[in-house]
Amino acid sequence: MKMTYHRRSVSLRTLPRPVAVVVGGGGALGAAQVGIGYALEERGFVPDLIIGTSVGALNGAIAAAHPGRAAPWLDSVWTHARRREVFPLRFPSARASLFADHGLRRLIAQAELPARIEQLAIPFTAVAMDLATGAQVLLDHGDLESALLASAAIPGVLPPVDREGRRLVDGGVIALVPVRAALQAGAASVVVLSTGPASWPLRPLAPPRRAGAVAARAGLLLWHHQIERDLHEVSERIPTVVVPTGVETWPFPWDFGHARRLITTASLAAGRFLDGLSISGPGLYRVDGPPAPSAGLKRARTAFAREAGR
């Protein structure tokens, strides 16, 4: 994707410092965060700290390592990524997870990241969960690779990570959009990069009947309520900006074939939103709902919504 202009966002510059960028989870949906990254970088925005969960931890670490110039590199990574490379099957004897993590390790190795979190150009925290206690674990120092692997260790899908005497899994279980961690880290304002249908206000649907649809709808509601609770709690204290993606149709979280569409759509939608943003103290600054359908076209539901509405 070619960056065609560079402008300064007055509203972004008025955010109270330190300002944190919070990067949520979502698997392959994280490609949309690259589009938002383009919009932020084009407007000269560099945060004071970055907090990431799951795939957002990987995107966030790369942004922390290369402030102001991470989006083009991430664009190349996402548009070339394939499911079998990111989630390679394990041998039948493996029991801790369905997939090995060597694909994710390769991605991390190619990202030109330092060995330790403290060596990143921008202070960074990866969010994980302690599998024994259920506690949120904030990884803001020490080995960077193990922190990213732990934050992205989807339970049962990727192997847990043993670090400092704890067994850690994906931080999205407890904080899919870790805004409370940003507040805990001392942020005076927050810019949120979240993805997926759970990140906007949900419309009521007729109760699903099939087992898979029931599970999908319940999971979507669980994530949605977690995100909304945390956003409202933090926004009562500091300005909390949720940058929209403009994405109307989301793929499955393991489908990497839609990266270009997600990046392009999010870049345009985020840019329009940021250019019209006005900050006036603590509060929740976001688009109120999902993007409106294009005129004359039938609205295509997201993969989640299609399954949940059956």
C-alpha cells in the first residue's frame, strides 16, 4: 500500500500524555490494525507506550520497535501470511495444542525485533493470562519472544508458554482489548485498535438453534461484553478513542486471505475518523455502530454473524 499524503492530526496532538496505543486480539482480523497504523503514521502520531494482546501484541511490538514506519513492513507480512504457515499442524503425539508455534516463531524472527522488551524504542507490554490462577499477566520486561508467544497462545490451539514459573496463555481470554492494562501502566489517554464484530455495538438477533451457532453467538457476546465493560470503565477516567476499521464483512479469525481488503478498508475509515476527531476530556470517542451497507448492495454479514444467526 502506498502512503499518498502526510498530515498532522490536531486532535491526536491534544490527547493528554502519556498516550497509550492499545492493540486488541483477533487472529487474522489483526490485518485491519495495519490499516489503522497507516492512518496514524500518516498523521505523524507516535504513542508513548503500546499495550498488546495476542496478535495485537505482535503488531504492537513491531510498532514499538519501528515507531512511525511499521505499517509498510506489517503490510508485507500480513499480505503474504498463510494459515498453514502461521498454524502448522503438530505431530499426532502432541497433546498441549493442535498447532505448533514454530510458524509464529518464524514471524517473530523476521520482524527485526530486539531480544528484550526493554530494548524496544517505545515502552511495550504484552498481555497474557496465568493458566493456573486466571490472573492477568503484564509482560513489560525480559525476553520478548516468549512474551509474544505467551500473549498469542490461544488455549488448545497454540502451546502454553512457561515463563518465570508460570504457565501462560493468550491474554485475549481475560482482556481482548487491554485498556485497563494501559490505565494501570499510567496512560493519561488511550487510542484503541480493536478488530472483529465484537468491537462494535451488537444488534439483537433471533436466538440461534444449531449447536455451532449457539456457541458462536455466546462467544461473540462474551467478548463483546468484556470489551464494553473495560472501555466504559477506563473512559470514565481518561479520553478513550476507539478507531474504526470500516470493515463490514469479517472473515474467520484463521483466514489470512482477506488481509489486503482489511488493510485498505481500515486505512480509509480510520483516516476519515481521525480527521474529524475532537477531544474534550474523559469519555469514549468512537463510531456508534458498524459501518452502513453500501448503497444498492445487499449487506453481507460477517462469518461470525452468519453462523450465529442460523
